[in-house]
Amino acid sequence: MSDRDEVLAARDEVSELLRGGSRFVLATHENPDGDALGSLVAMHGLLSGLGKDAEMFVSPNDLPLPYEYRLFKLDRAIESEPADIEQRIVVFLDCGNIDRNPASMLRDAKTIVNIDHHHDNTRFGTVNLVVPEASCTAEIVWELMRALEVTPTPEVAEALYIALITDTGRFMYETTGPKAHEMAAEMIEAGVDVQGIYRHLFEEVPLAKLKLLAIALSNVHSYDEGTLTLATLSAADFACTQAEESHYEGIVDHLRSVRGTKVAALVREVPGEFAPPRRKVSLRATGDDVDVSAVARTQGGGGHRRAAGFTTELELEDIVALLRREIASQLGGTRNAAPVA
């Protein structure tokens, strides 16, 4: 069976489960982004349209949402696993690895539907609808809505559109295909306020986030003739700017724009009293020369070929050495050059 046939078979199986089931709980990964949240809200709308009993689970650790994602209506979401979890079908959305969801009870469900577009998804579900060619997980949900003849409400259309434009980098990433534009057109026809969403997501930047960006750009280093461009943020940087943890988002994309860069990395300390300190590393590749998801997997992380990340207790110098070594390995050489300030 070809990959396409497997996807079509999985889509049919998922459609039957959604149509035939009566009670569901929906979940996504920790620190949810636009695609995770948009897919969550859209799947809830799909199931509501089918007359199903569906709950959205969001960990209290992920609330409140970052400012840009507060467009999502999560007032109906639950913050603890439902008592009747054994009678519910659990649908994981945009979650490449089940360990990325902190709710252990959800993992013990009898039926788990895994809907995702990450190419390194671990296929942890009872049924796995994984479509790496999709521009975002929301695109897969949109196709399920079409197959099940459910018309998106204005709220669902907005959720799908936000998921689409955030996960495609406003239609600039390599996974952006014809279906992404077709989906966007359908959501606009459904009444999505394109300009309003764009302004909220990308132009109404909190001052603290801008100050954090300024600090990060003052801490930029280039390694190996510019192959790796890396910036750092300490817990003190977040404190002095009064920035929220989510304000780091988007900084690594500035690093990716530096000429000659193959991989951009942002290393930030996780606020809190951890011993040893924890650091989160966001990685972006500018092309197909380096698969940053493979780099992230060496440290228990994951993601896409061009966008990935991991959490580690390594010291900064060890992180830099790791990145240089893994990048050099994929490029087929060794990197020993000193950093360029």
C-alpha cells in the first residue's frame, strides 16, 4: 500500500470513528501554538456539528494563553481529565509525541486518534492520521470537515485560518501548497476578518516583547563561517523586561534571515527554580541542507525539518558544541572555526 493509500485509509477510519462515536475529549501538545489551538477549536466545532459530546482539554499550566492567541474561545475547555475518560475517544491534534501532553490519564484511553502533520510523529494512536505533506494539522481537520459535510461556523473558520497562517509563516514555508490557499479562500468566504486577525497576531506587539527582542539581537553570535546563527536569553532578561515566556516566539525567525545562515537557534533559560537550570532551544533551518528535527530528536525533542526544538539541562557551551557537531555531521564536514561576534 502506498503512502497516499495509507493516508486515505486512515482518513476513512477516522471519519467513521468521528461519525460513530458519541463522546470525545480533545487534546494537543504542551505550550500550544496557533496550529495546535486552531485544530483543537476546529475539531470541537466539527464534533459539535455532528451532535457529539466533546470536551477540549487544556492544561492549567498552559493558561493564560499568550496574548496573540487569546482570540481563541476556550471558555468551554476543561482543565482536568474527565471522570468518564474510559468511555470517551481521545483525539490528539498536532501532537507528534504523546509525551508532549502532560495529562497521563488521556494516554490510557481505549481508543486514541492521532491527527498530525509532523513527519517524525511516533504513531502512538490506535488510529494514526499523519499527513506530513499537509501545511498544518488544521488543514487535515478542514479536509475531515469536508468529508463529513460539516460547514464551519464563523468561530471555527477563524480558528482554522489562524492555524493556517501561523504554521505556514504567512504562506512562506515550504509545506505551503495549493490546498493551503484553497483552505484560506474558503475561510475568507466564510467571513474571516483577514486584516483584523493579521493586526492582532503580528502588529499589536506588547512593548515587553519588543524589549526582549532587542536584548536577543544584542546577544547574537555566528559560528562556522555563518552556518549557525545563535542568540541567547536568560531568565533575568525576561524579568527585567517584564516579558512573558511566550514573548520569545518569532525571535528565531529574525536570526534565520541573516545571510549565509543554515540554522538559526534561540537558547533561552526557563524561568523557575530548576537545578540545574533548564534551557529551551528553538531551531530553524533555511533550507533542506539540515534537518533540525533530527538535531532536536537527539535531545528528546522534535518538530519539522525546518522548525524544531528541545528542552535540555546542558550548559550553553555544551548546547553550542552539540549544534555545531550535529549540523556539521549533516553537512558532511567538521566545524572548528571560532565564533564570530
